[in-house]
Amino acid sequence: MISFSKYFKLMLTESPSEGDRVGIQHLYSLNKPEKNSMSYTNFVSLVQYLEQNKNKINPQNSSVSEKVDGMALKVGNDERGNFFVQSSYSGKVYNPQDFLTAIKFPPAQQAFIDGFDKLRNILRPIIQKKPCVIQLEWLYSPNATKLDDRPGMVSFVTAGYYTNKLGTWSTFVILNIDCESLDPSEIKAKLLEASTKDVRFLLPNVEVFKTIDLSNETQEARRIIDTIEQAQLPQQIQQLKGNLKRDVLRKRKELEKQLEQLLLPIEKKMYEKIVSNLLKTEGILGDIEGYVVKAGPLIFKINNPEFMKAKFEL
């Protein structure tokens, strides 16, 4: 049987299905920069936002939350009030035994089967039968591995966490709450109050971080954007989309390569400046996997480079 960490790496390469964690983009992807880094359109929006905010990211104009190295799930009630649990690689599941077919990996199957009724018992008094979706990151303690070289710490995939900060059964980090007829702040407060020795609910917010000055990077980014616009690279690429002729496809790939060569280096510089500053903060549980930054209309990931190196060496 493969380990949970090996399973996690395998899942990174699978095709997305309903419930998969898609939509939060990287500013710069260490794994596949040409494929997963921020799109040109969004990068232009980020640069414009920085220019409007004196080229700085700080607690006054942006929010930061810590990423946690666990399993993603959504729980709540559908539009009919039926309780469900949803993993990253399943649709909504209404019966715990259905996870035997919805998930391939036996330890993950057992985690979701084990957690179904426990989560329902915790949430039903809070959300009753009203339509509601709560997105969580789940650290299931029975799947943790003790770190022999780091006493008092365990690992779920790669990051090390202090056992005295975890629930003995499970720890849930609250990522998002979408409930039309209920107050998300009130739900968060009630979940935090529901924490026990066995089950812990946490918020990932990084309340305090020092101002990140991106003046040099923003100026460079603006010069690069001007170069890209003068060459009309995005417009040329868009005009060639949908045409499957061999020579057209070749031309489009050449243009996309030019765009990548201009865009990726400055995205990397911004990523390195942001992550080097944020890693000076303290992790909520121990090691820091990375962060999610909300800067104006944009939300993007910033991963810890040491963590990502370890993850892809599993």
C-alpha cells in the first residue's frame, strides 16, 4: 500500500474532477512555471493594483492566509437541505459508505467515512438544514506520520506540525463559508467554539506581516508589459486560437514562448520578494506550506520553495 504522502503526489498529476481545488492561481509556479503561473491578463491587473497602492502589499490593502498541508473538503447542505461531504476528487457524497467508490486510496476512504457523521453532528446545530457550503482543509490525525528527528511533531504530506496544536482526531482549517441565509462570521465563531481536545477548528489568517515593497519589481513589470503590448503578443495569440493548421499552431507556440520568456522572470522576482518576506511570520501549526494572498480583485498562491522542493521529491 502506498503512503499518504505518495498518494498526495499522485493526485497532483491527475485530471481535475468535480470538487477539485481549482481556481486559485500561482503568481509563479515552481513546479510547472510555463503552465501554472499567473496569466498575462491577471498579471497586468496585479501590476495596476500595486501601482494604485504605492507598489506595496501590506495588511491595510491586502489579506494573507496560510496554506495547510492536508486534504481539502467541502461540507454542508445542498439546496434541498441534504447534508453532504465532498473531497477534492469526488462530487457531493450523501452516504459515508459511498466514499468506498468515490475515493481510491483506502486511508483516505476511511478518513471520509470516519468523518462523515462526526462532521454532521458538529455542523447540524450550527447550519441546521439551510443551504450552506463550508470549505475546509483537513488534517486527519490517524493518517499522520511521527517525525523521529523532530520530537513532538508529525507530518501529513511534507510539512511538520506540532501535535499539541492539533486535535487528537482531526484539525480543520476554515477556508471559506458560502451560506446565503446565514452569517459567515457567526458560523466561524461557532465552529471555533466547537473545538475540543479531539477536534480543532482554526482560522488561517495571517493578521500581522510587514509591508512588502515591490517598487523595483513593479517598475520592471511595467516596462515588460509595455514591451509586450507594443509587440501585440496577446492579440496575435488570440487571433490564432482555434486555427488547427500546422503552420498556424507552430506560429502560435512561438508567440506564446516569447510571452513566457518576457513574463515568467518578472513573475518569479515578485514571487521571491513576497515569499521571502512572508516566511518571516510564524506558522499556525508549525511548518509553513505557503500562503494565499488577496490583493484587490486578485487571489493567488505563494508557496514555500523549501516545502515544494520536498513535496516533489516524495
